[in-house]
Amino acid sequence: MGPVPVEILRAVDAIDPPDLDWAARAALRQSRLTMPPGSLGRLLELGRQLASLQRTERPVGEPALVAVFAADHGVAASGVSAYPSEVTGQMVANYLQGGAAVNVLARRAGATVRVIDLGVASLPKHLVGHDQLISHPIAAGTKNFLLEPAMTRDEAFRAVLVGIQLAEQWTKPDGFRVIALGEMGIGNTTSSSALLAALTLSPVDRVVGRGTGLDDAGYQRKCRVIDESLAIHGPKFGDVWDLLARLGGFEILGLAGLALGAARNRSLIVLDGLISTVAGLIATRLCPSIQHYFVSSHVSPEPGHRIALAEIGLAPLLDLGLRLGEGTGAVLALPLIASAADLLRDMATFESAGISGPA
């Protein structure tokens, strides 16, 4: 087994726990704001979380970035998706043209969308060299993990490192304080479900959903593919990195690395649906204290999503029946996060407003 690269170990070691003193100061300020105690519910909790990460009682909830990591999955060849693999590259073009749901919602939220190619197998020719596409392909998609490991251990390291390195640019020079995790990759609910089952020892039929809309036969085939794959690879897991390499996807591991890098620089990380939440779970396996940097935007109908959230210890902000991915649910949570910071920072206190406080 190859050793974990020192860059990954350094990133993990550099993630500080949240500063609870600042959370306490924020709570004291909230107790003086012009409202009955606790009357803004989860918004107050978000405000204290931001204060503890940014080490100030007057945090900010913007600017926000939505990072859409894209890659293909060899397991799609086993009939686990309702869509062909070419759709991954076609959707990358849609993101770059600004026509996808995540683009529309990000414009409303005032967030920036960036698209990253970590291994799109069929990238449309006109996107090669596109100035708005961030290209760091590990390979032209993963291999079919029903037949062989999805990637090598070195490729798993490289995918995580891409995320860490991009986070360094985005959270420091670019100044993004909130990072939302988005993804695109035909077959990635299969990879995510397999990872989740292996990481949590959950029965396959409890974590697998219908993804992009599988019929009954497709759903049964998806469960069977994951069951058989776990039987093949499970006995060979030497450590968590072996598990990730055998079952993972480049974009999923890239998002885990992005979370590690963002936390290192004390940015808030917003999880979307099943896939990005499994990426968050991977990050917590590599660095348990990162859990305090996460916000769960929503819960999807994918059954594994609730299991992944419970494993991390997160409660979702929204439940809208969303199952698109791309970061769409995470984008919808961004105004709530910004509002939480605004309230803590800008709302009048009883003293400043000349209002009598509670007796």
C-alpha cells in the first residue's frame, strides 16, 4: 500500500476545531438582539457556527462559490443509470453555458459557479481548452468496479489533492467564505451508495435509491451490482484509502478534498444531496473534526442520504423532495446562511434601539 501523500496529511493536521469562545460571544450578542430569546431558531445556530469558524461575533455569509466537480463512472456500463455516460460531458457544456438548474439558482442567490473536469470520458470537442472549464482529469472516467477497482490508490490520492489545491486558491486569493459542493457524473449514485454501504456497514437495500429515475428492473440491477461489488472488494480493503480507490469516483473524492482544503482555511462547507454528503462523510473519516464545518442544505428522497447525514451528525435545513444534484439544494441554502450572518452582524440590540429587554 502506498503511503498517504504528505500534502493530504498536512491539510488534515491544519484543520482546527471551531473556536467555541467565539460561538459563546456570538450567543451573548444574540441574547441582546431585539427579539425574544431563540425566536430565530436555526438561523441563530448558523450564525454561531459562522462566528466559531471565522472567529468573530460579526461573521459574513458571502461570497459563496458553487463548485461542480464532474467525472464519469465505469460502473455505468453495467446498466445502473437511466441515462448514457455521454450526458456527463453534455451537462458540463450546459453548466458552462449557464443553462442548468444550478446556474439559474446561483444567479438568484448571487453565487459563483465553477465547473471542474476530474475525469469526463466524453468531453464535447468544443470544451477542450475552454477558458471557463477547470481541467484536472485524473483519467477518462473510473473503471467498472464490478469487474476491477475503480481506480488505483495513487489516482485516489490525486483526486483528493486536486480538491485540496483548488480550495487553497478559492478560499485565500479568491476569498470565498462559503463553499457549496456540487457534482455531475452518470453512475455516481451507484458509486456513492457503494461507498456509503461500505463505510457504514449498511445493508445495500437501505442505501440504494433510483438515482436518475430507474424503473423496478433497473433498481434491482443497481442493488445487485453493488452487492456483488462489495462481495468482491470488501475482503480486500486494507484501509479507508483502499475502500475509496476500489469503489469511488474522481468527482466524489475531489469534493472530499475540497472540503478538507476549505476547512483548513475556515470556510463553511455546504453539502447538497447524497453524492456530496458521501463526499463529506469521506472527509470526516479522514478528519473527524471537519464535521463542525458542514451545513446540510437539504435531505433528498435517496434513502442513503438520511443515513449519511445521520452518520456525520447533521440535520438538513430544507426538505423539498430535491434529487437533481449539481449543488441545487446547496444553492437554495445560501440565502439562509447569508441571512444568519447578517442578523448576527447587523441586527439592533435592545440597548442600541432603545427597547426594553425581557424582564
